[in-house]
Amino acid sequence: MNSTKIYSVIGVGIGPFNLGLAALIDPIEELSAIFFDQVEAFDWHPGLMLDYVTLQTPFLCDCVSMADPTNPYSFLNFLKQTGRLYKFFIRENFYILRKEYNLYCKWVSQQLSSCKFSHRVSSLAYKDGVYEVTVQNLKENKSVIYYAENLVLGTGTKPTVPEFVNEDVKNNVFHTSDYLYKKEELLESTSVTIIGSGQSSAEVFYDLLQQKPDNLRLKWYTRPDRLFPMEYSKLTLELTSPDFVDYFFNMPSDKQKGMLSSQFSQFKGINYDLINEIYDTLYMMSVGDKEVNVKIQPNSQLDDIEKDINGCYTLQFTQVEQERKFEDTSEYVVLGTGYKYSEPKFLQGISERISRKDNGQFDVSRNYNIGAHANDIFVQNAEIHTHSLISTDLGMGAYRNSHIINQIAGREVYKIEKRIAFQDFGVEAKKHNVKILEEK
């Protein structure tokens, strides 16, 4: 069965970025779009949907506002339509609860007829000047072929775990993304070890800390030398700007790698307030010299995990500054080991149309295109290596989508900011009226 209509764009994956693209395309009469995702409905990180946790970006970083504040799919309009605008106003907090952000995205997706859930893209081909997209309708168990002039890949990132975490140990060793599915088991156990120095690890530790029984031994190991806060000073936030993307994009690849390492320390830390809340909770629990039954140890690199004969796990570490090997045991292990882009297998069908670097990574243009022969394949959140770590930032989603839409439409549908930072990230003679003394 085939759909004979040729869409302007087909989007694969409906996470926050492609959902924003669908919302921004919706009012554009000359563009037709359809988006597919294999999940039954929009649901953003359900395994970490803790009641009190907020986004780390302000509410303006919704699907549409930074491209078009008047768009009906804004977060403020969601609040108005659901009777919560005045409550949000009185709350006086720019940072949305993660659970409410998820409800907002569900609200957007339910209004967009272009968003098709329970639909899995199984293969791609390029024929007669258009892309042929084979889609499995999972509810009706049938296959349909759709056609499009452009593709936007928004399949997102996937949880990553160390290679030594094999099938033998996976039963009680799992990623933080599955935390809420396992929480009750953890609270009924005798020992839980959390690995990782980022926000998710801190959230899991704090959540368990508040509810743990006295007999539960709670441990937290991190590779860096300290639990460092995310850098959120205002001039540092200018690194999440078009200006910095331009600067980063034009740097040599080896320089980009070094800059990414620096960015990880700036943007992949822990919310400052959460670090303080963890300390205050530990302090409160210790009043009267009470044993809190908690261990926190930085500088500890996890090298291996083995299951022992008692059903527990032996964790092998290296104290990186002392260069000492040591081990610990735990009934459960929660891995805050991050997320990584995983290239979909269906791209093999159009491999000759994708531009790549020598190392096999996507060769992403400044305007988020990876087409080898035309500007007709775009990526969402798969361009960290070319556009910096802010590719993952919700606040840059509408900016990137403005680029994509303007290219597909062949006109400026959405105004794109060129320069917003007070800082200058590079030295350019013409721009700054300075004399370059040495060029390397």
C-alpha cells in the first residue's frame, strides 16, 4: 500500500526537537509534513519523571517561542488553555517542572495531525527525485510507503552503558533512565550504588536519600575529582548562542574536540541548588551524630562489574589520583553514564546521499544538513561534533528548526538571530578593526 502524496518533509522521530519542527511547520501553507515515531504516544524520559525536578532551561525554551512567540503551540498558551496561567504567574519561577513540560509536549503532539505515533520507519530509499519512506503501522500491522522531498532525522540519543556491563549482570544493573521502574526494588534492598557525576545521577541519589530506610546502604561514586555544579552564569550562557555556534563550527576538528571537553565541564554538571539540597539533607540526617549510612566518593573510575555467588555485584574501581585499585559490593547498581547518538539502521538505504567526514561521522553543514548531493537531509541533536554541545540544549531547538524550515521553504519564514552575545569569541580583522599579528 502506498501514499501517493509527496510531502515537503518527513520527520523521523518525535522528540522535543522534531515536535517543535512539526509545530512551526503547521501554519505554513506551502509546506506539507508528516512525522513518525514508534512509541505509542509522546513521553519524555518517563523513567526519570520525578515530581519536583525542573528543566534546566527557562519556559521560553518550549517548542516554538524562540522562533515565533505568537505561535499557538507555546507553553504559555498551553497554560492558558489548561487554566494554569495565573498559577504559573504566581509561582514566579521561569523553570518548568519536568512533569509539566512532558504534559505540555503531549498537548502539542495531540493537536498536530502531522504527528503519527505507533509508526516505525523500517527503510529509506531515493527514487525519481524523492525519498521513499517505508513505515510500519504497529497498531494495524501493515506497511505503507510515503514520499518526501526532504528528511529530518530526529531519532535522538540512547542511554549508554560501559561495554563490561554484559547480559550476565544486567538484571540489577541498569541505566538511570529506568530508575522509576526499579525504585521500589531499590528501597527494599540492602545496598544501592550510583555511578556518575551528572544531573541524573544526582537526582537519583537525592530521591533515594530522602526516602531510604536506615538499613539501606546508599553509595555514590564519580569519576571527576569533585561533584561540580553546572556553570550557569550569564556570560557563560552566551556559549548557547548563534555567535558561539558560528565560532565553533569554523574551528579545526582537533580544536573542536578540545573545546567539547571544556564544554562538558560547563554544561554537564549538577544543578547548583540540588548539590546544596543533597548536603542539607545529609546534614539534617546526621543531627545527633546519627549514622546516615551513606558513602560518597569522587575520583573513582568504575573498571568492571561482576556478579558474585550470592547474587550481589562486585564493582572494581581505580582511585584515579592515588592510582589505587579497590572494590566494593552492591545489591543494585544504577548507571548515570549518559546518552549517545545511535545512527538508525534504515539510513543504509540512502548511504550514498549522506555526507560524512573521514572518521565516518556526519559532515553537518552550518545549516544542519548532511545531504551529499542536495540540501535535503537534516539532523536534530546529531551534530555535537560540528556545532558544539549546545546541540542538545532545548533552548536551541527553535533556532535550529528555523534554519531547517527556511531552507525547505526557500524563503525566510522565521527570522534568525545573527548576533546576540556581548562577547566576541574569535578575532576577525574586518569585524573588530584590529590588526592580526600572527596567523596559525
